[in-house]
Amino acid sequence: MSESVSVRCPVCRRAHLFAAQCYPCACGAPVAPPLDPGAAAAPVTQRSWDEEWVTVRCAVCDRPAQWPRPELGCPCGTVLRIPVAGVDDAAPASPAEPARPAFQPVTIRTARDAVTAAALYLRWLGHRDVRRAELRAPSGVALAASGLLAQVDPTVRPAEPRDVECLWLAAMTESAACVYFTLAGYTDEARARADCLGVPLFVLDLTGTPQPVNDHADALTA
């Protein structure tokens, strides 16, 4: 459990007690971004993928990994970015792990959590350089890694054949493989199209665990 710090909203001046969420390192130890109690929280006025992730080293194995930068939603409607202390500026290296531990999910409460869950799952699969793709996805958020393009759709609408085809075409343009994550599942036609095109399909349950939907997803997980 990470330590709590006092955070004051600069807009409404409310004070909050905040503790950063812990995430599982590849070694199994919990990792939480170290908070800086001496720095003031700043309102989030615009989002940048690079600013939403921070590199933190595990205290047990010293392995660096990128985790979501802590944020707090104030009742006044302001989203606050919580200052983090003692973190690495450089992105972690991406060696392949000789043995893979069990995936540790992140509970999904918001659309941002769904994107985080998918990114963590891709890292668990060995794609250490996961980042937000420059591609504008038809719905949801596109993620990219070396040789891979992923789409994360946190809406309540089941994915349709066109959604799968757009992802596949974008991946073909980049000479990359692709994978689709969604919260609401897929229509029968979308699943059939994905099977034909070789696109792995996953459904994100609310625990944050991606569930394979087709044989291509089973093969990717294995």
C-alpha cells in the first residue's frame, strides 16, 4: 500500500487525502509511483500520452516499467495530476522475459482504465514499448508497439465488421500485426470477419482481464 499525501485543488481549494494505486511488477512485487508531498497538484487542461505515463523502478528487482501517472478527480470537476518524485525520465528497456508470471489485472472503472488494462496486458505479452499510436481510431484509442497495432474500444457498442477491417487495414499499412480489445464484445459478423483476417479479439471484463474471443487471441496469449 502506497503512502497517502495531502492534495489541495488549486481551483476550489478543497483538500484531499490521496494514495497512488499499486501495480504489479513482472517479478510479482507491488509498485506505486512515489508521490512528492512538497509539490502542488496541477489541473489537467490537455492530455498528452507522454505525460500520462511515468517510469518507476521496482524496489525489489530494480526493473523499470511505465505506469499511469497518478490523477485525482476533484468534486468541483477538476482533474488533478499528482506530482511524482524520484522517477526515471527514460523509457524502460524491453528485453524479453524468460519466464512469464501470471497477469495482474487493473480494475476497470473508466475508459482510461480500459486503455491502461490493455496496455498492461500487451506488456505482459512481451511488448515493452507500448505507446499511444498516432493513428486516430474510429472509436476508442489506438496503441502501438514494435510490429503491433492495437485498438481499445471502451464504449458500450459491440464492435462491428467495419471496426475490425479498419484496424486490419491500418496494421497492413504499417506492416504490423494487430489486436482488438473491447468492453462490449463483438457482433457475430465482426467475429467472422476477424477470423477471416486473422485478427485476435479480446473482451475486457471489469476486473481488467482480457478474455480471448477467438482462436487467434488464444494463440497470441499462448
